[in-house]
Amino acid sequence: MASIYDLKPRFVALLRPIAARLAAAGVTANAVTLAAMLGSIGVGVVLALWGTCLQLWLILPVFLFLRMAANAIDGILAREFAMKSRLGAILNEVGDVISDTALTLPVALLPGVSGFWVVMAIVTAIISEMTGILGQVIGGSRRYDGPMGKSDRAVALGLLGLLVGFGFPLDSWIDWEMIIVALLAAVTAVNRARHALAETPK
């Protein structure tokens, strides 16, 4: 199924010159990965502690865009500047899960929001990413199938931050967004498992 991830090649092409400058300056892929993860934790803490100041939620879409750029840049550095490593592979996958969790959990603290659905959105997202990794474990490729991959979740969360930050009423729409994210993440996990099995020998 279609996913925003399908647009990644164009995004990567735009970021390639920046990655080249970073490589020339001695910045490593792992450093970019760690910076994105620590930044996500920092933004998550700010929103958790002071999220009732709704204008602060405007930080979220801006940071999510920067994080998507950082994720693309660390991949470019790893692939095109000989920075691939086993540690980098671990940091990339674990860092994404930590970052997603840190940025999504503060939504549960907004007035009137059901924490249950926020947690379900996080849990199903983790399951979908774990399923994608299992494609490699069984001898296939790392699966990035949609419809609710990492980039799609970032867009959904960024839209939430934008609406909250601009004063859109805090209402049941937030719960419904989390429900939709959770359901589509579950569909994503199924799609990734199905495609992983299809591309590997029986």
C-alpha cells in the first residue's frame, strides 16, 4: 500500500549536498542518529512538562521535519560515505522507536485525551517496525510497506501539533486520530509480514 516513504528518494536527493558537507566536516552517521534521538527526547520532555502552553506544540511539526531530514542524512552518510556499522544499524532502529515514543507520549497528557489510545498508537507502531525488521531476520529485506510507516506517523503527529498549536479545540478528534494511527499501524504490520514471507524461500 502507498506510503509517504515512497517519496523518500526525492527527499534524499535534496539532502545529499548537506550530507556531503557533514561528512567533510567529520560528522558521522551515528552522531546524526544520536542527535535526532536526543532531540526527540528533549522535545518530548518539553511537551510533557509544559504542554498545556499549547503554542509549544508548534515545535512538534518543525522538529519532526528536521528529524526526518536527519534520518535521511544518516542513511546517506552510512551508504555513500562508508559509515555503515553494526552499531549504526542498532542505533537507527532503536533510536527510531525511542524517538517515536518520546514524541507521542505527551499527547496523552493533553486535557480530555484518552491515554489508552495514545499508548495503543505507540504499541502498534513498535510492532509494525519490529515486523519490518523481521523481514531481514528471515532472509528477506527490511520492510517499509505502508500505510502507516514512520514517515506517515510523523506527518500525522506533525498535523496534530500544528492544529493544537494554532488553538484548534482539544476534542475527541485527537482520540480518533490516535485510533486511526493504531489501526493503520496494525494493517502495516500485517502488510510487512505478508510481503516479507512472500519474498523469502519457503
